[in-house]
Amino acid sequence: MDDTASQLKKFQKELSTGTVSLVLLAVLGQSRQPLYGYQIAKQLEQAGEGVLAGKQSALYPVLRNLEGAGLLASEVEPSVSGPPRRYYRITKFGREVLREWTAAWNASRDSVDKVLQGEL
């Protein structure tokens, strides 16, 4: 039988599936310059362990998917210390989608909060 820790881990994984794209867009939407993956991961770490939960590698496929959907654009630039880095920036379409996703997130969060607080 599963214990509460494994149930929590499963819940966090399911929850993060939808939110990682939102927070990646938000980080890039708030940045004044393009960022590479490690910079994005560090910003998310500062926000708390909830989003990536220590799995930086999980953000790269999401970044590629967002770019494939036209929400992000990227450029590879040489690095003085190591391999070239891919820098991501949000596109105009990405900003429009971010606004829609943020509204959807806020509505969902508010609804869930009402239920959890017994305000039915």
C-alpha cells in the first residue's frame, strides 16, 4: 500500500505537468533579456521547490515544446566557459498565450481555494 509520501510525490508530479509551461513563460515574460536553461532553473529555485522540485532536466523538453508552438524563440551563442548556450526569449504570441494561461490559472486557483476552504 502507498504511504502519504508517495501519494504526495505522485500529486506533485501531476500538478507540475501543467504548471511548468506557465511558469517558464512567466519567467521569460518578466525577463528583460533572453535567458538560458540554467538561468531559468535558478530563478525557479528561488521561487521555491514546488515548480521543478529539483528536476532541472525536466525544463528542457518543455522549453523545446514551447518553442515548437511558437511561444518562445531561441538562439545559440558561444560560451567562454564550455559549450554554446541556447538563449530563450518569449515571442509576441507567447505573451498573448501567457495572459490567457494566467487568467485560466487564477480562475482555477480561486475555485480550488474556495472548495478547500469550505466556501461552497
